[in-house]
Amino acid sequence: MKEPRHSLWLDGAWTKSLDVREVRSPYTGKRAARVNYADEAQMRRALAAAAAAFPPLRGLSRHARSRLLAAMAAGIEARRAEL
């Protein structure tokens, strides 16, 4: 079975990094995946994207934000095996 390699989701796009690290299972010690770690420039880009996304969400009511979070949770649950 090919182990997964997880990219970074930055500012609406999948991005790779030069820094790829192993993730090991705490139960078996076997390598479970390889993940991309963000460098400083990628971290700054991610923080800038998060800051830019905040103002539109701030204007939503609690109920609207609650519906969005519930929809996201349902999407994660639906893709549980994949994630």
C-alpha cells in the first residue's frame, strides 16, 4: 500500500514544501504518512490568507456561522476514511 503524502492547503490552493517529514503511528511505530511542513514564507502566506478571510465572516450572525461549521463538520465526517 502506498503511503499518503499530504500537501499544504494555502490560500485556496494545494502547495508542496521542500520540508517533508514522516509521521509515525504511536501504536506501531511504523511510518503512516509523509507530510509537507510550511517554511516561513508559506506560514506568512497562510496567516495573510486567514486574516483576509476573517472580515467577511465577522459580519455573519452566530446562527449563520453555526450552520457553516455544522456543514464543515458533516463534510469532514463524510470523508472520515479518506482523511
